[in-house]
Amino acid sequence: GAGVSQSPRYKVAKRGQDVALRCDPISGHVSLFWYQQALGQGPEFLTYFQNEAQLDKSGLPSDRFFAERPEGSVSTLKIQRTQQEDSAVYLCASSPSGTGYIEQYFGPGTRLTVT
Amino acid sequence: AQSVTQPDIHITVSEGASLELRCNYSYGATPYLFWYVQSPGQGLQLLLKYFSGDTLVQGIKGFEAEFKRSQSSFNLRKPSVHWSDAAEYFCAVGVFGNEKLTFGTGTRLTIIP
């Protein structure tokens, strides 16, 4: 079956622009996670949804970052007024259960470059 | 808060040789432990995980890892590496009641003929 998909795969934005990154989780997966992976680093947690409820957004670095999952399926991560430090790969993961510990299935990521 | 340390940034191993990648965690109780592999341009793939029970866990692609509570370690091993094992490897920790995973900075594995 299809895995987690993310679009676009690559995004170049000028500083100050707004961007929207999309994640299509595996069908039926309850949990959805967003991570940010800077160059040469491990992924860092941004936020977590269980169905449409955003249960943890403690990792969002500033109020310029906003995530939603309105129907409990597709999720969008929005970054307003992008800055150079936002350049990273944004990874989405989904999990079939209400806990991420069974397994988190990762998408290929969106590479964001802010110029 | 939990943390993960992968002391080796880059390891080079000859094809057919054995491999051990180190992972140390910091957490007051028993964590949930994971190893993921990331190939260029690809997402993370789960190799294996430890929740409880037998401290030696088997994973996919011939990998295994051993949880050692006394050393706060969860090292990844493979008896004989293949060229296709070249990738970035990440150790991660999760804790009960907190859904997020905390990742180490990764170890890049290079395989030479």
C-alpha cells in the first residue's frame, strides 16, 4: 500500500514568504507527527496530532509555525514570514495507533531552502 | 527531559566486516528505544525497537541491538555489512506518556570494498 507522502519534495522560498507543506499519512492512521531535520542533525519534534486534535505543539520553534489536520487525515504545516534558519527538511510521520510507540512511518520529507 | 547521544559522527567499515554503532540515552526510567536508517533522499525506516523484555532485539536487514540498562546504551550491531547498508543511522528514545521521539544526531556509515 501507499506510504506517507509529502509535497512538495523541494521548496525554495525567499525570506519573508509564507510556505505550506503537505503531508498525506497512511490511510487510517490515527497519529501524525511533524519533525524538523536541520542539515547534519537528527530530526527534532515539532508537533503531534491524534486524529484532528493537536495534542502537543511544544516543539514548534515560534508562532510563525502553525500546523493543522482538520479532518483527521491530511495535515499541513505552515510557516509564515520564513527566515533563513527555517531551512531544513520537514518530515511527517504517521502511526496506526493513538501512541507513536508502535511504529512511526516516515515520509520522504520536504526540503525547504530559504534564500 | 530525555536525550540521546551518538558519539560517532562517521564510521567507515569494509564490506563483510562487523559493525557496531553506539547509542547512549539519558532518562530516569526505562525508555522505549529505536534505531532508524535514512538513505539519501529517503524517509526514516525503522530497523528495530525495544520496549521491554529480552534485552537483545532483532530487526530487519540482519541488524540487532542490545539494551544495557547499567550502561544506558542501546548499541546497534550487524555481523557482516553489505554495500547497501551505507546510510545514516539514528537512535531515538521515547518515554511513556509523551508521544514524541527524541533522536540522536546520527552516524553516517560508509562501506568500502
